[in-house]
Amino acid sequence: CERCRRARCEMEQELADVDVERHSEECNAYEAFETDDEAVSGKPRKKGPGMWRRCLRLLPALGLLSALGAGLVISGPFLKDWFSQLSQESSDQLTTTVATQLAGDGRTFPREGDLMVAHITGKLANGTEFFSSRAAGAPLHFTLHVGEVSLGLMIGLRKMSLGERSHVRVPKVLNYRGGWRTKEPAREDVEFDVQILVINGKPWDRLNVTAVETPGDGKHFPALGDTVYVAFECLLPDSTVADSTARHGVEAFRFVVGLGQVTCGMDYGIQNFSVGMSATLEVPSEMGFGMAGHGPIPPDSDLNFKLQLLGLEPRPQCVLDDCPTPPAPGGASVPSTAITAKAVTTTPVMAPTSASSVGIKVVLPGDGVT
């Protein structure tokens, strides 16, 4: 058509290096033909559809839009629930969820790099158990960082406080490497039953020292790495003696604090005793022998230890390979090099003529240091 020719002519004028004035005259020559299509073609101009016809053509589209709108209004609540459920499912696939079973202290939360003691049981999505510290009878000691545990489990642990027991669900997206301490397989949906017992040496508050019979010197408390010498009786809930140093015929039981040579409760409870102190240590089953039990101790038994800290040898001042091998746990005599509390000496005074009263002279010991 002439209109197309004029447009092409103007485009050539812009793009080509031509005589602009002459070329403009050629382009303008088409303008007369554009003003009257009937004069050019000799045919009457086709009239477009009227406004009513155009409106009639839009009626099907308007009807379809109205139907869609009514459908959205009716199904709005259902669609909202569906989108909410879809969003929740997508979120569950990308985040670690923590379902609390037993509340913790709400104040002490672990951070990356903390030294922790916890009971952990891990299962796959199909219920297959792949790890259990409870079945082993001893909680797991580990450092909180990726590698020892998976990224998903570390995120879940950081949401828990000291003493808390929770179910932690880890999606496979956050379990891409697994964890060698918990033996969790990589790239699997897993669920853990976790209870935090100790964070950086601070134990769960159910580990209590009660019924103090003899106070200690109040100065020398065991720390991690120290060797302690204790006399003890282990009592079951019905007050039956399950074990004692007297039963083994030894002066004291020796162990190194923090090396897992004894139960978790004994390991961290003894740190509340000063040298010479005699008291009862209440140990919950989670920090005792747990569901595994031990010898005469039934599974899931809370224990009471009647303890007396007889002596203490501080850990040696050394570095790694220069340190001597820690002594093995077992019966031993308190060495002369250990810090001990001097025995309380009681001297009866001669009874007076009246038999109704007796005098006792008590000589208090010094601290043995100054």
C-alpha cells in the first residue's frame, strides 16, 4: 500500500546517505495517495464494526472473567488454606524444627564451639535407629560445630537451653555432610531425640548436692583434668546400697575429672565439693547409667551418692604430648602429694561427777596451705 511505501521511503532517507531535499520530495509524493484510499484503489473503503458489535464481541470474555471472579470468591478460604499448607510444607523442607518435650532453664543456650554433653538418639524417616547414646549407657561428649554434628542438628541444638529435651527434625537439605560423632547418614531426613546435660562445664540443675554432713575447706574444688580421691556409697531409690568403696575394701576411689571415667553425674557433681566435704549427690538417671543400667543398678534409676572428697591432685601444667598419661580409674590410697583436709580431732574431756552431762573438746583444723 502507499502508506507502507512512504514509511519505507522515510526510513531509507534516515539510514542512507542521499540527497535529503530530493528524497523528501519523492516521499511527499505518496502523501496525496494516503489521503484517499478510494481514489487510489477505486474501491469503497471498508467500514469497521460499530460500537455495539465490538461490545458484543467482548461479552464472552467478560462472562469468563465474571465466572473466574465468582469462583475465587467462593473458593477463597479453601485456596488460602491450601497455599498456607503448601508454604508450611516448603518451609519444613528447608528448616530444622524443634518440638520441646521437657523445658530447660530458658537461660543457658549453646553457641558454636561450646563443649557439650548430651543424650542423643537418631532415627531415619522410616523409624530405623542409627545412633543412641542412651542405649550405650553414657551421654555423648562433643564440640558444637559442623563436622562433629550436621548443620541441621547444630541449628536445632542452638535453639535449646540447658536441661531441655526435644525432638529435632533435620531435613536432608541441612544434612548434606552428616556428622561423624552422631553417625548420621548424609542427605537423609532424620529426627533426633536430644537432651542437653552440660554446656561448657555447667551441668543440668537436677544434679544437686544435698544433706551436707561435713563442710569442706571451701578453697580447693576439683576442675577438669584434676585427679580426685573419694569415698562413696551408691544408693538406689529404695536406699539399697548398690556399690561402695567399703565393699571393695579400698581406702578411696580414684578418677580424673572430665575424662568420662565415671558417670556424667559423678564427673560434674564432684566439682561442687571442696576438699574434705561429705554430702549426698543426687544424680538423675539421664546423668547416671540411663536406660542401659549397670550391674545391680536397674535401667532408668535415679541414684544418690554419699560422697566424701578425701584428696585432690591438680592437673599437671603441661601441653599436649608433654602431659603424662592420666591414671586409670579404680581403688587407690590417697598419696602424700595430694591436697587433703586434716582430720577433725575430738578429745573427750574427763566426765564430771554428774553423769547427766558429758563435755567434748573439738579441735578445728587449719586449711593445710598457709
